[in-house]
Amino acid sequence: QVQLVESGGGLVQAGGSLRLSCAASGTIFSINAMGWYRQAPGKQRELVASITTSGVTNYADSVKGRFTISRDNAPNTVYLQMNSLKPEDTAVYYCNLRAALRRYDYWGQGTQITVSS
């Protein structure tokens, strides 16, 4: 069974930086993409950034130019470098792995990011 473990969350002042990492373990035949989602209080979960196995990236408009996603394929690990953080970035961030088989999504437990003003 696939497990995703996030690390790097915490409290930071506005304008600061944090780096999240997510390590995947378990057997996976193939992976379409890995990425990060976030859910703020009172809001739905939204895509922050994703990266395919071929390196194609996608970012939410709100984080373009500030966040950078990257990955290692062996072992499967995804990173999110977050710069120029804003209070609006405060949320629980979830690591996501999309398996090629049935495009099934695996999720991490989530890590809290709090940006103070």
C-alpha cells in the first residue's frame, strides 16, 4: 500500500520561506503526477502545484512566481519551495500522488502552514 509522509510545515512570518517535502513509499506500477493541495478554513481543497513524471509543472495562479515544485523519481519524493509567503497561504497542505492505474489518488496526512502578518 502506498504511503505519503509530509514534512516541513510550521509557522512563518509574511515574506518568509518554507520548504515542504513528501516521501512516497510502497509499490506503485506507474505514476502520472505528484503535487500539493491545500485547504484553508472555510474553503475547499485546491491545487497548489503539480508535476508529472516528465517534468511538466502546473501552478495555481495565486502562487505563480513564488512557489516552485520539484521531484525525485527514485525514491518518489516531491518538494514545494514556498517563498514570499502571505497570510493568505495559511492552510493545511496535502501531498498527492496520482497513480496511472485508474488515475487513483493517494493522499498524505497533511501539514499545517501558518503565515503571520
